[in-house]
Amino acid sequence: MKYVVLIPLGAADHPLEELGDRTPLEAAATPNLDTLARMGRVGAAYNTPEGWIPGGDLGVMSTLGYSPAKYHTGRAPFEALAQGLAPAPHAWVMRLSLVSTGQPGSEHEGRLIDPSAGEITSGEAATLYSRLVEAWATALGDRLRGVRVVPGAGYRGILIDDSGRDYARVRLPSPREIVGESWRQHLPSGDESAALLREMIELSEQCLRGSEVNLARIEQGLPPATLVWPWGLGTTPQIPFFRSVFGVRSAMLSTIDLFAGLGAALGMSSALDEPAATRHALSDEEIGRETIRAINAFDLVCVVVDTADQAARRRDAPAKVAAIESFDRHILGPVLAALTSRAESQAKADAAGWRLLVSPAHATLTVSGATDAMPVPVVMAGNWISGVVQRPFSEAESEQSDLQIDPGHELMEYFLNAGVPLTHRVSHKESPLK
């Protein structure tokens, strides 16, 4: 059996007036999603535990069959794994983001205005991170013993603290959560560890504002990177590998570090040979081709794309509709064609067969740019899967379905085994891959 999980991250949404009171999923032309819904079954998954802030890390982890409440320790450890870093189990890891704040004397002074510093280039960011490390070392000295900073792609960076310092009580938001607000009102809070992070943020403002990189960006009309913001605190999760839980050889295919790292944490192979610095630029057409190649090499392939999510964060409804249509045309369409062309009759005792699941993992609301904990629509089709009532793939229709997966991390077991004869079921005890 071949299994494919396609995640158009954040594609779920609320109805928008500018789309005729339709959601982007309802407004988009998606003939392949429509075909899949007719072939299979539409339902809803509840991926965000109560009281948690929804996000891609929680949503994708849940979709893959892991309870976020049990296994999620923070976002940053996954991104560190994607860069080939191996933090010690006791080390604390956090994401760093170069951000833009309002210029002195402007109407936005003191506010965080761009969480990615205008998508600053990796070369520019590396220069700024190097300057930051020198400034922090000079000002903080031995207090930074055991702290390492590793630049990533673009505005991204990773900070690893192996000093024994404990950040468990530190609270600080993602920079995306405070766009338009005073950054000083959201500085890290908690104990002495929070005080160190506050000093590092304050020092970054002093260090970066007058840098040559930023002066050059201002001359070009680009947002300067005026601050570094740590977030996504966590320690490396102790999490069982996907194959030990579900008994299949699996691969993760994503251009996004967060999900490449999540796949690594789950022991999934990487389906992309592209280095981290260049995989971000892959088009939907290229991702579709790479997915088909991966299907031939692995038993389960998970693909995560975030173009719909990014469009919603920019509050751009037409762009979100276009992203969903591109996913349908260039990724889902070729994958569905490849799977159906190789299908065997499920009447055969040794039929291999296939199953395909599509889920946005979480909703991103175009009206606000924020994630939402609403249940997300899921659709699955393939061998031994059929729906009694045919439904379109949409938020409203999924809520009316009798297939309600709550909690959402139970979806993977259902996807792998629902309706499958006992002789064909996937089990870590009796793996069909022996």
C-alpha cells in the first residue's frame, strides 16, 4: 500500500465578504479536490488541544498521529534539527527572527512592523547575526557561556543554550503575534532567564540600527532589521519514530525548516535532496514532481506547503485562492493521477493499493492573519475508503459530516487502517514491510 498525506497548510478559513461570503477553499477552482471528495470521504479533524495556540507545528504533528499535548516541547527544536543541529536533551533551543520596528520619529516608532525584516537575504542576515554575537559577547561576557547562535535561511536563526539555564517559566510571543504593537510591552517575562533575553533584545536594537547593512537597505527603500526576537522556546522532544508506531517507511517533503525538522524528529527520511538554503525556492510544479519520485521510494510520503498560509498572513484573499488552486493543479493533480494509474484491484488478496489524505492541518484567517483553532476539513480516498454521502471539500461541509476526528491525532490510525481487512492492516507489531 502507498500512502500520501498532502497538507496545504492554513488553507482553511472563515467566509470572506470579498469572496462573496465564501471561504478561499469554496471560492477556489479545485477540480482535483472535487474528484477526491467524490471518490472518498470528507470529515473534520480537531488538531489543536484546548488552551493551546494553534500553529503549523501542532497541526502537522497531530495530522501525523502524535498528540501535541503529549509530545510538543516547542517549535525551535524542530527547526534546529532541520539545520542538522543536534542539541543535547537538556539544552534549551529558541528561534531567532530579525524583525523591523518603526523608525524614531515615525508614526510607528516603538512598534514591530515586519516579522521578517522585509524577507532580508541570508547574506545580509548572516552579517547582522555575526555583529550581534560580537556585541552580546562584549556586553554580557560569561553570562553567555554555553550559548551558541546559528544563522539560518533569511531572517531566521537558532539559539542553543547548553549552560544549564532553565527557560521553563519564560513566556514570550511569536513576532507575528505582535505586529503593529509596542514590542517593549511584549518582552520576555518570567525569571532570571527572561531577564537575560530582555537584555539581548535591547542590545540588538543598539547594535543593529546603525549597521551598514541596514543603512544600505534604507537607501534601497527596504525595511531595516532593527531588532532580533527570540521565541519558540523548547527542548528536544523525546518522541517515538513514525515507523515504530505505524510500521511504514516514511518521508517528509517540505521546503519549510519547521516541518523538515519535525520529520527528522519522527525518524522520517527527507524526500528532498535540496540543501536548506535552496529548497525554499522550489515551485509547486517541482514539489509535485518530487512527491511522485518519493512515492516510488517510500511507503508513506507527507508533503507540507505553506503558500496558502503565507497569503492569509498577508491578509491577501486573492493570493490565498490562487495558492489553493496552484496546490490543486500542480501537486494534488499529478499525485492523484500517479496513484490511480498504478492502482490494483482491491479484490486481489495481495493488492498493494493506495490511500491519499488532504488536510490543511490548521486554519489561518485572512481577515486577521492569525491562526485559528477551528476544526479543519479532511478528505481521504483510496482502497477500502468510501463515503455514504458525497460532500464537497469545505469547512462547512466537513462540520456536517459524521466523520469527526477528535482529538485530531487519531486521524492517522484511521487513515491507515479504516476499512482495511485484517490481513492488510498496518501494525508496528506485524509490519507488512518485512
